[in-house]
Amino acid sequence: MNSNQYCVLYHSQIAPSAPISCVADIVKTARGFNKDHDITGILVFDGQRFFQYLEGPKEAVMGLVVSIAQDRRHVQFRLQHQGPSAEERMFRNWSMAYVLVDDSEPLADLHGIEGESAMDKLRSLIPMLDIA
Ligand SMILES: Cc1cc2nc3c(=O)[nH]c(=O)nc-3n(C[C@H](O)[C@H](O)[C@H](O)COP(=O)(O)O)c2cc1C
């Protein structure tokens, strides 16, 4: 395990005042910034809830999470997991994979859990997600 590789999983809800179109802006910003900072991951959105998993160098990931947590386009930010991650990334080909799900059922399962259980659930969801 490379000790500097770190990962974070959180969920939040789109702010009542934020237009749905802001999600496209978020993904665009994320793809540019994350690529430049060696961060990879996935953003899942179901029309109301966000789930995001980020992986990369610890300082870069934590710095980004601080700024994401303060972003007013979402509310009820809840960290579900953070910690060292395996050197082999889950999303090595994606500066920010994006999935819009129309069935919120799978995400509902991920909502109430934390820590390694949340990570296991995320891993089990990946094959079911139509990643774009
Ligand atoms: C749900 C959500 C996910 C986000 N994910 C990322 C991301 O992966 N990478 C990124 O650079 N910005 C992301 N952002 C945007 C950041 O919060 C912030 O706007 C961006 O880092 C620019 O910050 P600045 O305006 O303070 O420079 C996300 C925002 C939200 C609401």
C-alpha cells in the first residue's frame, strides 16, 4: 500500500436553490481540476442526492474535500469514509466519472452506512452503474 494514497466517500443533497444544470458545471470543473491534481473518482447523482468518491494523494484529496464541503450548491454534506487507499485505484481512468441514476434504490442502500461497509457497498454498486 502506498501510504500517500487516500480516499474519501461522502454524500450530500443538491441545495434547494441550485438548478439541476449546476451538476454539469460541477463535473466540468472536477474533470479539469482533478486531472491536474492526480485525483480520480466518481460522482453519482440521482436528481437529489450526490455520492462522491475521491482518491489520490492525501493532501490534494483533503484540500479538495474542504472546498467541496463549503460549496453552496449542495447541503447536508456527510462524510462516510476516509482513509488510506490501495495503490491500485478504483477509477484510475477517470478524473471524475459521472453517473446519473434514475433508480434511487441502490443509492438508498448506500445512504445509511459508514466506513468500510460503505466502501464495500460502493464496490458492489460499480458494476451496476452506467458510467459516462
Ligand atoms: C457535489 C459536488 C462535487 C464536486 N466535486 C468536485 C471535484 O471532484 N473536483 C473539483 O475540482 N471540484 C468539485 N466540486 C466543486 C468545488 O466544490 C469547487 O467549486 C471547486 O473546487 C472550485 O473552488 P473555488 O471556487 O473555491 O476555487 C464539487 C462540487 C459539488 C457541489
